[in-house]
Amino acid sequence: MNYQWYPGHMTKAKRQMMEDIKLIDLVIELVDARVPYASRNPEINDLARNKARIILLNKVDLADESKTVKWQKYFEEEGFTVVKVNSKSGAGLKLIQGAIQESCKAKIERDKRRGIKNRPVRAMVVGIPNVGKSTFINSYAGKAATKTGNKPGVTKGKQWIRLNRSLELLDTPGILWPKFEDQKVGLHLAMIGSIKDDILNTEELALEVLMFFQSEYPGNLKKRYGIEESKKWVDMLSQIARVRQCLKKGEELDYVKAADIVLDDFRNGNLGRLTLEEP
């Protein structure tokens, strides 16, 4: 299967970000902790050059903790400030303010030397679809967030959200990228649900999931479904279809329904915490 997406409004969003980045002190990039490589937009590094950077490893509750530690170390060695978070539960969000102060230390010191006191850090949140941007902003901002109105020199209509006395967030979307150079990136994004299932062969995708678990996390499938694991992944899907009563008329196995069950369990963490990529 060929994995691809063609996000709408990408050119417009990218042009908007190139304009907005001039107003920004800090770029906060969300990545999915299960696929920290695949869920990063490769164009962000160029667009955010010379800006303070924070990477939030989001959805850590679904990721393999030992591999998350490796990814945190990897990104820190690349020069990023890294925070592990679960935007839905709020876990890790209290650590972000300290990370902002640390990553923007040079900017804050520069302001002090110029006699500028208490100017809030201006930040932009970026990330690909389904990585949790909206959930993060809503969780982090909470009810305390207030729209502060248009700032001088800012294109009409843009809104700044005052999160606290020391941080303002520019309420603009992140950007996507149009083409996968590596099909494995596309596969991993399809597996976590960042590409719509209705343009994919879900049976084939479910077999990829079964193959991954049989290889990397043996025993998890047996624990969840009570099946015998083997390298004949179609046989495993057949077993799951029988166990979960996925039947068409005439007792024929419904592989599409079984595939949907596997994908839902995979994405919701019911098959165990997992990470698809190593640094």
C-alpha cells in the first residue's frame, strides 16, 4: 500500500507561519511519543531557525516508557528542551513553565539589559494533524486564558492568548508537509490514525500492526485476544475475527470488522504501551 496525504491549505498555512514567526520568541512543537520521528514536520527546523525551541513528547501514556526516555535524550542532545506530557490528563504540563524559562533564558536576559521588564514570552504551537495541538492548548490554557486582542504590527484578525503573566500564545495553526520521502513515515502515521482510514486498506494496515506486535511486543496479542501468535499474520487476523464474532452472513469471517477492532485497540493503548520508532 502506498501511504500519502495532500493536506489542504498547506501553502497558505506555511506562508502565514513564515510571516508569524517574526513575532515569535519560542516555538513549541508537539510530537506523538509513539512516533517521534514520523510525527515531526521536517520543515519546522528551517522555519524556526534562531528561535528558542521546546519539544513536547505528547501521549506518553500510550508510548513505551523506556523508548520515550531514549527519545528525550536524543532530542536534548540535538539542542531542544524536552517535556513529556499527556495533554488529555494534564500530566507533565506543570513542567512546561520551567522549560519555557530555561529555553528563553537568553531572551529574558537580553530584555533585562535593555531595560524591558516583564514582557511575556511569545510562543507558537506547531504540530501535524492528530498530534494533540488543540487538546494541549485547551488543557494548558484552561479557563484562565484570555484573548488579549491584536498587537501593534500584527496582521488584523490574529489573536494572542495570554496564558499567564509571562507567556502569550499566538493562536494560529501549525503547518503540514505535502509528501513523504520515506513510506515508513506514511505507514507509521497511518497506524496511529493521522491519515484517514477511508483512504487506506485497513485490513493491510491491521496486518502491519499484528506483524509489529508479534516482532516487538510478543505476548501482547495473546493477552488481549487469547489467540496463538505466529508469523502468519492473516491467520492471527482470522483468529481475532472468530474470537470477536466478526461474521458475515453464512458464518463467513468479516476481516474488515476484525481489522477495525485491531486498529482501535492499537490506537487506544488496549494492546499495551508501544513505540514504533527508535532514535
